[in-house]
Amino acid sequence: MAELNFEDLSFEEEKDKIKVLFLKLFYFHINKQDLDKIGNFEIKKHIIEFKNIAQKRAERKFHQLLEKGFKELKNTLNNKPTIYIHKNSNMPLMGNVSFGLVDRGTNIIEIKPITSCNLSCIYCSVDEGRRPVDFVIEKDYLVDELKKLVKVKNIDNIEAHIASQGEPLLYAPLADLINDISGIKKVKTISIDTNGNLLTKEKADRLIKAGLTRFNFSINALDDKLANKIAGAYYDTKKIKEICTYISSKVDLIITPVMIPGINDKEMPKIIEFAKKLGADIGIQNFLSYKFGKNPVKPITYDEFYAKLKQWQDKYGIKLIKSIEDFNIVEAESPKKPFKKGEIIEAEIVCPGRLKYEKIAVAKERTISIPNCQKDKGKIKLKITRTKHNIFIGGMD
């Protein structure tokens, strides 16, 4: 008998198929007939057993089915096709703003292990509904590439900032990721952006124990009805306030509302008072319009925005107009860019991107986004149109 055990996979029986869950959020199916060809099988939660077959033969044949299944991986939240990026996928983790690692020339490294969100906020700059594909990254691959990037930064005060296009708490191995990051000597701060809806005291404790040093909580309203409207889903303000109170007694907490003109302006004083009561920091953000995001209102100018901040700052005696020094941000070295703007290069298309008709190509250890590309696979000549922060966009030459 052969017994195959998996940590990140679990199995559920569904008529003539077996549903394989990956990292709790993603899934694909394997036909029972294909499993029968390997041998008589029995599934348990994380185990599949085959009778009358050698262990190595069962592993080899079953992994062939897994390889096929991962090409059909989908997200349980939205049923979107999902691309799993791992060490052997030939997908670099730098070059794209949506996933992987983003370095903007400071001591902060953005870590994006997953795309997808449990909310549908009316102001979202990403607008998940318009994104046809999701991504998830192997934890060990992400950590290994982060270590390489930290060496390049040549600075001893790195902040590892977990800031997904979506909600990072959906990433099943999040605590393990944080634990591994905390073992990197030059990383002094580990922070996370979250809407908090999936957080419990127990989960918060696990993340803090793993090494998380700061939560950035995006609370946009304390009024129940308005909070639900902004979130585009149920948003438990009572629970959020309780978890913030709990977290603020253990680690740093920054409350980071987005002020949406005409929608939640009147909530800002309430949120300021709440943050002040907890002894938490607060960083109010100005709503900005994005081409591929949701834009429920017209943005106000920065002059108008800062005038409001000044008014509240004077009234409540808490600093609201921030500078980079307030967040301990300093300039730091970045990896050398392998391409120059305007350069013609050859790259290999490897998968679809996050936008409709977008493809992602690979060259010189970077990914390159190609908008409006009808080609699905193979080599392509591109003219590099963006290189800022090692985020690359190319147009078909």
C-alpha cells in the first residue's frame, strides 16, 4: 500500500470526482477514473492511499495528476482561474505590481503573496470584479527571493510590508511566512495591511507570535450601515473595534481610513477619536481615482484634503499630516534594472495577467506586463514602456 500525505492539500469526494483543496482557498478536480488507473484508493482529509502499488510509483503517477490539476486551479471565492507561482514555475517575483516583491527604492519591501479579497469596497483601486485571474505564491519561494533582495538593499532597517492586491489574511501560510521573514536579520519591522474582517484574537496572536510588529487597519466607517455600504459586504464594526482594542495592547496599530468625499467625511472624526482612545496611530488617506479601479466620486484636490486634515489635527490634537519620517522611511539601494525605457527586447509569454487581454512575459529574471496582447504563448518582441521601481510594461513592437 502507498500512502501520500500533504500539508497544503486536502481532499473531498464529489460524485465521480475528487475535489482537491489547495491552501484552503483554491481548488481543482481529479476524476475518480484517473485515480482508479493508479490503483484502488481511499481519501482522508490530507491523505490519499493506494492499494497494491509501490510508494514511489504511486507518488510519480499521482503527481502527474496534480501537475495537470494545478493548470486548472480556481479560487473558491470567485471561481477565477488562479496561477500558482513556485520555485519551478520559471516566474520571477519582481516586475509586476500585483504579486511578488515590489521595491520602490526605500527600506520598505512590499510583499504580495496572493490576490483576491473577501470584500468588494466601493472605492477599491483594484476592482477585483474586473480582474479575470488570481495569483498565489509558494511561501518558500517568496522567502528565498526576499532574502536575495534584502542583501541588495544594503541597509539594516528593512520593513517587510505585506500588502496584497486584496486581503492578505486569505493566504493560508501567512503565519509561517511571517515567521520565516522574522528570521531575516536585517528585517526589523513586519507590517500588514488588512481590512480586519477575517481576524480573530486567536489569529492575531498567531501572527504576533510569528513576528508581526504592526497592523495597518483600513477602517472606513464606524456606522454599521455605512460601513457595510463602503465594504460592499457585511462588515462587523463591533468585532473590528474589539479586535483593534485587543491588538493595540500588544503591537503597533495604525488605522488607515480612506476619506471618500461626500460618503464618509463625517466618519473621520469618529475614527480619529477611536484611534486616540486606543493610543493607536492614524493615517487618513485621500481617495484617488484609478483607471482600472472603482471611482464612486470625484476626488478632491490635495490642497482641500490637507486643509481638512489640518482642521481635524488642530481640533483633536493628534498628528494627521504625515511625512516619510513619521513612517521611518529612508532611501535604500534597489536591484539594477535589466531593461531601459524604449529598449526593444525578446521575452517569453508565460501566462495571462490581472487585466483583460493582458499577458505576462518573462526575460532577464523579471516579469513584464503586456496590455492588449492577443498572443497566448511563445516568444514576443516588446518595446519597454515602463521601468519605474523595477515594474515593467512592454508594448508589442
